[in-house]
Amino acid sequence: MNVQVSITTTAPDGAVAIGHLVFEDLAPASPDLEVDHAACELRSFVGKEGETLVERDGSGLRVLVGAGDRERLSPRTLRRAAATFARAVSACESAALDMTPVSGEGAGAARVAQAAVEGIGGATYRFSSYRSTQRPDALSSLSLVVGPASLHDATSGLARGLAVADAVELARDLANTPAGDMTPSRLAEVAREVAEREGLELTVFDEEAIRAERLGGLLAVAAGSAEPPRLIKLVYEPEGATADVPTVALVGKGITFDSGGLSLKSGDAMMRMKNDMSGAAAVIATLGACKAAGVTVRVIGIAPCTENLPSGTATKPGDVLTARNGKTIEVLNTDAEGRLVLADGLSLAAEQEPDSIVDIATLTGACVVALGSEVAGVMGNDSRVIAMVERAAAEAGEPVWHLPLPQSYRRFADSDIADMKNVGRPGNAGALVAGLILEEFVGDRPWAHLDIAGPMRSDEDAYDQRKGSTGFGVRTLIEFVSGYEAIGSKADREADGSVR
């Protein structure tokens, strides 16, 4: 993080700006806070999310921060309020935000502090590696003020929030880096750096190993590129783990640049395709945060990585490939490549016999059409896993919407010559058909799929987001593995109807 965040019980003497939360209708969070209603009316400040009112207070500044509806106060609200404050005081060297009225105690205090730190981290994020002149904010330190009874738990929340914020920042950096520099090989090097720092087990499959492991989907997509593909596998083992510790597999799509292959995208559609590895970035960042977040389950991260480019050696529409699990796919559109590399990644994950699999991918434009640029689609074969993902996303403040996987739509992917084709009917349930294709490669494992094609990047600065990569999914995945609940055997799940 660019800003040093601390937990205190009083605002430091050197704080140039002090922030106070105000709810809608100018209701102060603290009964001791006096609000000048006339000044607020003059400045059109009513306490809505995203609003601030900066006033001169002696030698410093007093900042009123809109927190929205008091009855709807949540970690997401607090994350946004802290982000709004950090933006408002970016020109100040030091600042403090009074969280005392909402800090609570115990787990509540920890969640409040974590959410605030995540918001501050997101709002102060900068990707400036390629600028000839650096333009950092003046803000270098920010204190979160809590009540004395909340200090211990808030400090714990601070530590977790810093770990999550750093993970989101890593994912953003990876996806923001130009594709010419963030190649599959470079992404594997980053994974190695993360593994060495966090004590993770790492395996990287080079092109020869990918061929030997029969990863036909990954090889087919990589065929048109001069950059060799890589498959990254990271394993986090919790301290003192025994054989009966649950195992969760996370699989992320890692297309470091997607031109569409021979089914070439338009120039406009290609401009942001360096971000097409956002799923892999989220998985690598999540594995790197597991230790600091105190995750107690075993986590396996798999990221099939390649470029998708046109050339004389590229896979052609009409070609047939064989994925890791032996199923054949007729490739009719080379721009529907994410499901091809995920076919191999999911197959490898299923072979590990994890308790659950979650994949994350910038998979379909159809999901963007359905849910827009702020909400991810979630679908899968097990209602318990989907419910856990939904709960994790709600806690993380990353909106998701449960989409169905109607078995009747599976016929849309029927091929005349292979087990399936890689596209369905044009303009007809594209996101769902893509999910049904992925389901072919998870075996009998409980599985959920996150389509983040919409929220993987932002076109504007807002709250804790900056233009560019959002790191969407990292917070959700960390919450998911942190709060993972064993979901029982397949027989148990069939008995209670959780298996689709």
C-alpha cells in the first residue's frame, strides 16, 4: 500500500485532516459531532455515499464523510466511506478517520477495520510504472481511530485488511501491465516470487510438460503465438494441516493477451485484452494472501496461461482438440478460447479430488450484456458452494448474481463431429452455454464458476476503484477460502438436493 495505516484510540497530534462519518439527512455517526446544517445545505452535502464536506478547523481540516443510510451500514459502506475520505485528503501528508461510533467490539471491530483498510488501499492505488514522471499523492499516513475496547480486535482486522489490500494491488498490477511485458513466462516468474515469499509449493509446466500432460486446450490456444505457454500450480498448506483438512481448488484463466486468434477481434475490442488474465492474477494473489489471512484449509491454485494470437500456426475454426480429461472439442470460434484453457485447468483440478472447485475468468461478453460492468455472474453444479461464494462476495463487497445452468441448453454446444463445440447459438444464452461447457471438465466435484468479464476493469475512478484493472474476485476468493465450510459427501449433497 502507498499509505501507512494504523489503529489508534485518539487522533495523532500531527494529523492535518480529521474525518467524521455522517449518515443521510445529516445524522452524525457520533452524538458529539456538531454539523452545521446551513453550511451543508450551501455545499449540497446531505451525507450520501461518496460525498465529502471539507471545512477549516483551527490549524487543520475537518472532513465530513457521507456514509449513506444508517440502517444499511455494512463493510461495503465502510469500505467506500474510508476510500472517499482517503481521496478527499490526498493532498494532506497525514490524516485520521474517526471510526469510534461504528467500530463496535470483537469480530465487528475487526470487520470495520478490515473494510476501512481495504477501501484506503484501493483509493490510494496507483499504477505508474510506465510514467516518466511520478505523481504520488502527498498522503503518507492515515490513522483509524477506534474506542479503547475495540483496539485489540481492530488491530487484528487491520492486519488482515493489509494482507487483502496487498493481494488486490498485486492482481491489479499484473492485469495493468502491458501484455508485451506480462507474458506467460513472466507471470510464472511472478508466481515463483510469491511462492518463495509465502512458502507455497510451486510447479510450472513449460511447453514440453504441457504437451506431455496432454493439455490439448492450452496447446491449441497457444499455437498461434511465439510466446510459449505456461501452466502455474500453487499449493498452500496451512500450518499443522492433517490429511482430513478440506482442500479447495481455485482455477484462473490466464490469457495474457487475447486478439481473438484467427477469429480476430475488432481494434476497439482488442484494446483492453491485456486484462484477459485477470482470473489468473486473482488466483495467484489469493494464494499469496492465504498465510497472512490465516486460512485453515488447503488451497490449490491453477492458472493456464498463454497468448491467443493469429499466425500461420494458429488453431483454425473447425479444428478439433482433445482436452486433458479425454473429451474432444470442435473449435468453431477461436475467440472463445477461455473455456479451452479452463478445460485443462479444471480437469487437473478435478484430478486432485478437492472438496470444492471455484474457477474465475473473464469469460463472456454475454455476461456483461446480462449483468453490466459491476456485477459478476456465478453459476455451478452445487448450491452449497454457490451459496458460500455468494456469502463471501457479499462480505467482500463484490457483487455477484446467481445464474442458472439449464441442462436443456447443453444441446446448443453439440458438435457434428466431436464431443462438443466451443460455442453455442449466436445471441442465445452465451454465458450459460460457456458454463455448461466448463461443467464437462469438473467430474463429480462440487464446483462454482465466476464470470468476471464485466467488473474486471473500471473505466472511471470511483470509491476504492481506479481506472484500469479492479482486482475483482480477490477479496471474494480470500473470504471464500477463509470461511470455507465442508459440504459433505456427494451422497449427502444428493440427499439434501444441493447437487444440480
